[in-house]
Amino acid sequence: MFLDDFHSVRDGRIGISADQASHFAKRVAGDYNPIHNPDARRFCVPGDLLFSLVLMRFGLSQHMNFRFLSMVSADVPLDFLEHDDGRIRVTDQAGKVYLEVERRGEVTRDESVVEAFARRYVAFSGKNFPHYLKPLMEAEGVMFNPQRPLVIYDSMGFSLTRLDAVAPGLELSGSSLEVAGKRGDALLEFDMTSGGEPIGHGSKKLVVSGLRDYDASAMDAIVDEFYRLKHAYESSTA
């Protein structure tokens, strides 16, 4: 199945190793954020992997909202459970909540539809940097710390009018960056289509920390490193 290579199940709980998380980020999302490298000091599991696991376990609902409350380290046993209040929560054995999901409307568990939606959204979401964030930061005259780039996945949500798209389209429809001191809130909005017809819309919020004045040469170096890592990974898996 779609996510078999990117997690394991033991005693009913899901575990994600650093290598599994890193391969998902690069292979599925095209995300080369250093925080997903297995040897990263502040390594965390990609939020989009947790997102995909929720969809594959609970199905795709017409209206869903995801709140990412804390970063997941490697090899943390996780429970994915629906609670009495109707919310899905991803927690560890101590009860710490990492992800909370609200949903309503009709639900499909058709694996082809759920996988197609997850793959399409993750491919879009993985383009945070440099595709979407670099132009926003440049326009606002700010950037993250080149030595410690920190972009946190805060939340995302979407609404669909149909739940039968096996080849959905998803395109950026709007973007903005609100700067408050050393913090920036980036909003990425997207439209979804099927066969050229609109079927929904959604948005994703990111928090960019440690902002400083924009430095074009420093940003160019970061972008060059992104593409170097991308080429190196693709060459190693070819």
C-alpha cells in the first residue's frame, strides 16, 4: 500500500523511523527541508506523513481541518484514535497530542480516491520552499536564519463538493505573509479540480521563525543547496 514503506505498526501503535520519515519527505513530497534529514539535530517527522496516515486510516471527509500541535521525533509510538467529541487525535503513550483533526460531511474510504488526494496534496505541500516561501519573503524583505531555517507546519484545512476524484488537480490560488517582529505567518491557498471542474478549496498555514532582513546572496545559497540535495537524492535512488 501507499504508506507501507513509511511507517511500521507494533502493538497497535504506529512508529516512524528517521529513515522512513526522510524518504517520505523526499520521495513523495519533494521536501528537502534539513529538519527531515535523519541526522538533523532537531529532526521531526513531516506533518504531511501524519496527514496522509490519518486519511488512509479514517478516510477522506468533505470538510477537514488539521492542527499540528507539536513536532514528532523519530520512533515515537503513536496512537491514531477518534475520540468521543468526534475529533481524531494523534498522541503518544503519555497522552501528548501532536495532531488534532476535525471533520464533517460525507466520507469516502475508496483507497484509490484517498491515495490520489493524499499524493496530490503532499506534492503541493512539499513545495513550501523555495517555490512559495522565497517569493513571499523576498516581497516582504525578510528571511529566516540561513544557519537555522525554521518553518513550522501550523494547520491546514479544505472543503470538497465531491469525493470521487481519482486524478485530482490542485493549484496554488493565493499566498500571503504577515510579519510581526521575528515571526511570520504564511498562508497558502489552493483550489482543487477534477476533469477541469472545480471540486473544492483549502488553505495551509506555516509559521516562519527567526526572521531577519532579506539577503539575496544568502537566499541564493540556500536555494542552491536545496537543488543540490534534490539532485543528490534523486541520483542515489535512480
